[in-house]
Amino acid sequence: MKLAVFASLLAGAAAFAPAKNAAKTTAMSETKADLEALAEKLNPQVGFYDPLNLCSGNFWNMGDEATIGFLRQSEIKHGRIAMFAFVGYIVQSNVHFPWPQTLAGAAHPSTDLSPEAQWDAVPVGAKWQIFAVIAALELWDECGGGDLPHYTKGRKPGQYPTFKPFRDAVHPVFDLYDPFGFNSKMSEETKEKRLRAEINNGRLAQLGIFGFLCADKIPGSVPALNGIAIPYSGDPMVPFEGQFTYLEGNPFQ
């Protein structure tokens, strides 16, 4: 079942990231009416759904358009991370990497363990490296790569900055999206269609990854996964469980 759902997600892989940076204009601000129109295109059966009225929340007193920009960026980003997590869960459940995990020669955790338990077995130093890379990517996004406006100030929803300034001044590195420029001539209509597909796939992936986590943590909570779930006694919401905590006592237990 995992592999079947995995295959369905791959169909939207081409839409996994937005268009490359083209201009510095700030004409992408959206209103509630724009969200309602987008919702009909995404899923006409559900339509616009905002029971908490977040789009009119005026976050940090920035105004509704900035709030909507924040919400659009947040949903797309969470969808992308969920797709990574969903695919990662499937890979960890079925594939054991044969090469050493550490410089000391320690092997990767066995697929007999649940993906959550495999993560717990990763050395704390490796986890900090992963989080450091994530923090650097977040910082680059927040500053627009020094070239794009902030996503609350008109940047196209989901647009991740190019690494070109870093590549030119510091070190060669590929862009996250379309590193070889294969989609540079893609029409705006196609880009928008693929972004909508990405949003829908991201929403599905968020349900999927939490379905896996719930099935492993709470036996029987997801009946469709009863046959493949691996019970997990830890806390999937505590990434450094047993290794690091800042809540009490010695943070490096």
C-alpha cells in the first residue's frame, strides 16, 4: 500500500517547486477573493474553507494581503516537507542503505525498525547537521536570497530564491528547483497548473505522513494501515528524545 501511494505522489513531482526567480516586482499580493477562486480550482467539492477566518487575521498588524501571503507560503512549505517526509517514510520502511552511516563505520538502522525508531538511532551529531542545513535554507528563504521580496510583501507564493548570489560569491551549489534550466521556457499557465497540483499533493501528503505516524504510535487508529504499521513507543514529536532537551536538567543528557 505504501508503494502504491508513493507512486501516486510521484505524478506531481514536476510541480515540487515553483518557478525560478524572474523579476523583483511585488504585484503578487492576494485577497480573500483570490483565495476563494483558487480553492475552486484546487478542489471544487470542498471549495474555500477557512473556519478560523485566518485570512482576515491581520497577523503582526501587517494587513490582510501580507497575512494571506504568509498563509500561502506556509501551506506550500508544509506540503513540500510532508511530501519529503512521506517519501522518506516509505524509503526507510523498505530500503537499507549498505554504506556506513558514520565516519566510525556504524551501519544504518535496520528496516526492521519503524522509521521513527530509525530516526531515534541516528547519532545526535548527525541530527544537528540536518537541522543546521534546514536552518540555513530557511534563512535563505526568509531573506529572499538577497534578491526577492519577502513572501508577505509580494513574492510569488512558494517561490524559493535562487542560489546564484551564493554560487557566484562563495561556492558552487545547485538551485533546489530546475537546477539545469529544463523548465526555463515553461508557460505561466503551465506553472500555475503545476503549482496547484503541488498544493493538492502536499495536502494529501500531510494526511498521509500523519496517518503513518498515528498508525505506529496508536495501534488501530488507522485501520487501513493495521497490516503494515510497526508499533513505536517513543514520541514522534520529540526529534531529540533521549539525546537533548532544553526543558529540564542537563540539556545534553
